[in-house]
Amino acid sequence: MPTENRNLELTITLEQLQNSIRNEENSGFLLRNMSITKGGEANQLIVEEGAPPVSQMVVQELIGAETEAEATKLARKLHDELPVDAGVVAFGKLSIESKLVWLAAFRRAGMGVEPPDAGTEKAGLTGVIVSKADEEWVFFGRQEVDVNGKQVREGKKEFSDDGSERVAKYWLLGTGNPNLSGKDRTQPWSAAFISYLMASSGVGKRFLRSEAHQVYIYAAIKAQEERSTDYGYWGFPLEKEKPKVGDLICAWRPTKDSPGPVTFKMAKDGKEYASHCDLVVAVTADSIAVIGGNVDQSVTKRHFKLDDGFLRAANFPKGFALLQNKLAGVEAPDLVKEPKPVIAPDAGTFQHCSRGWEITGYYTPVEKDYSGAAHFVAVVGVGEEAFVEDFLKDVKIEGWGRTRFGWYLGFFSDAYHKAAFAQDALGQPLVIGSVAVDRNEIPFKRQLTLPDLPNDWGKAIYTATDVGGAINQKHIDVYCGEGVAAEKLTKKLTIKKNAKFPQLGQVCFA
């Protein structure tokens, strides 16, 4: 942050402002190529000479600031929180129909730097993986370490309340382990983080998710030896291939049982060892940027020097393997693909059945699927924040929604709350297989089947873990997942009294 700020007082009509502002996933307001009036002349809210166009700027209202000192303090705080590069490029007052508003403009992170083509792949499945990693990095406060190993920004830690919840999500969705969180500080979670990135990006069977890096490293080495196109990564010695965006770089770490050193041959032979891998998210002519979990107790971005395009062990201590991304050409999973339940092999044991049940579905709306006017609301533990109005309406109905920031917004007890994942009434992540019930009819954790539901949904086992304001008496609400496809699915799973179901739906218990 500069210590000297150049003030700029600008006048604009409310209509111009509303037409020029839209929500962005990582920040507050972004003004796109907007002309504003300054002393009768058209100008932009840019005061730094050589600054990028407004379309590459984050312009944030400094809510609550009345004086320049208050605005400066808030601008410094936002600068540390938002995904922006160093420095403020504009700072001033905007007069909107007689109301004075303080604004600060920042350069969006990564703008103005043009990496070589090899380092900019953002399309397809690789792009989804990289975006997921960046989303988690932003959530954890953008902790960063430069090429000299110096921490330039400290982020949120694993043992903070929401940090711990987020790590619990990595364990659950990445490895299937429901018993660990960020407060289990003796348990390394970096492999769970990488596994979560792959699971949440839709990589599927192309990656062998595990609580230990060595498992998927071994699988990648074998895939390379067999020239297998079925696996998403091929394992090579660290210095044999140039790293690209989407690759994984791996280093060994000493433990009591495995003090090291570890070689690529040992990994190839399936030896036991401890290790750590990071995802390459950017490549320039002389360095790479990687994101990894459980680095200094956070999700951290680190930078390493390259030598003629190669990552040498001298610049990446204890490095021994590079897992080359082989997902080029693989399309990202269809974001509107209908979620699928897990079919239970023992569903036939649920033979105590009764009819007369209304069955509906609910889902988690995703803010990126919405557009339109924004509205500020108070979020417990966060303060005032703006969200798309229609998104807020659906959050009130459905209970939870995924925000453009990556964290989840819940509405209960007449207030909005922030969490690392959409939660059921037991405080656990909402997953396919969760159902909301009236606890006077069905106790929590009771398992059941819904044989009248279509396709595989009628063969799955569900667990009562949630409640809802509209879920009363013989009414079951089935959780359908996140996004547009999940919303459409809720209609397919609905069973109300009609010609097809004159006696409503059937519910079976063990």
C-alpha cells in the first residue's frame, strides 16, 4: 500500500453506476470500461500512470468510511484480503446523487503479466483443477511465499474455526474420512487437499485419491511406464520434464520412520516414505507458482525458480518427482450434469414400508449461476457483504448456498452465517444421501430407502440428518447436490398426490 494517496472526487449518476457494476467471484465491485465525469471531462477511476484498463481493476467501496483516514485504513485492510497485486492504483471519493462514497481501486491479481503459452492453460479439466486450487487459496487468505522462501503474506490457519471446517471438507470429500479436521494438527492433510481438488473437479477414476501422496505418485509412475491414457498423470523424475500448469511437483519429507533421502527409484519400487505434492498453477520464463495444502498450516502459494525451463532439485529442496498432467483435451465435467446417488447393495433389507409420504428435493444454489442486482446483507462474523439478490432469495429457501468467494452462506436463526461447507442439522456436510425429516416422525441418523423415486435414486440408502421449516409430519426432503442440475433434479424427485401416486410415496426402513 502506498503511504501517499492521491484523492479524486468524481460524479456519476446512479443509473450509470448500476449499469457498469457487476459482482465478481473474488471481490466486491468491478467497473468495466466506465467513463465517469470529472470537472466536465470524461475520465476513468484510475490515477496511476500506466495503470491497466478498468476491466482489469477491482474497485471496492470502503463501506463505513467518512474521513480520509478511515478510508485509508479500510483500503489497507481490503488490500490484504482481496486477490489483488501490490499497491493501490486509485483512491478517492465518488458522489452518487449527492451521497459521498469512498472507493479504492486495485490491480486484479495476475493482470498485466503475460506468461508463455505453456503456462496459461485454463481450458478443460485442467482449468477446473487450477481454479479450484485458487479458490481454496483465496479462502485461506492467500498465504504466499516468494522464490527466496520468504513469506510475503500470512493467511488463515488450519486450526481457526472456519479453516478447520474447510480441512474437514478436504478429508471427507477427498478421501472419504469423516473423522478429521484442521484441529487434528498432528495429522498431515496435504494429500487430502490434492485429492479434494481432483474429486471436486470431476477427475474421477483418472486419479487415485488417497490420504498419502505416495499412493497416487506410484500410480502415476506406473501409468507412465505402461503409457496408459486412462490415468490423468504420468510420473517422471523431477528434472526430466519441464513443469506446466496442472502438473504436480513432489518432494519427500523426513519422518522418524522414513528419515530419507527418497529417490525416484524408491517411489517407483513402491517403498514406504513420507512426501508432499503441490499443484502448478502458473509458469513464467523463469519461475513457477504452485499451491499446496498443509504448508505452514494453511493453503499456500509458493514460487520456485526455473533453470532453462526445468525445476532443479537445488531450487526445490527434497524434490524428486514431477507428475505430468495428461488431461489435455479432456473436457471439464458438465456443470449441469445430473448428480447420481450411490446404489446400496443391501437396499433389499429395507422391508418395513409405509405409504402416504410426500417426497420433495432441495439443493445448494451456486451464486455464479445468478446475475442481476446485488444486495448487501449482514453475515455473522463477516460483516456487510453484497450478493446477487436472487441468490439470496434461494439461500433463504434452500438453507445454504455457495458464494462466489468459495465459502458457503447459510440462513438460519433469522441471520446469515458463513461456513466452509453446506451443513445439515448435525453440523456435518450435506451430501447426496442426506434427507431432511420431521424428527417426530423419523429420528436423526435413521436410514431408509425411497423405492418410488426414479432410476438409481430408488435403489439408494438415505440417512436422516437434516430438518426444514416446511418439512412437517410425513414429508421427506431429499438433498440433490449443488447448482443448476441439482435444482432441476429436485423436480424429478418430487412425489405429491396425483394420478400416478394417489397414495403418495413409499418409505422403507430396515
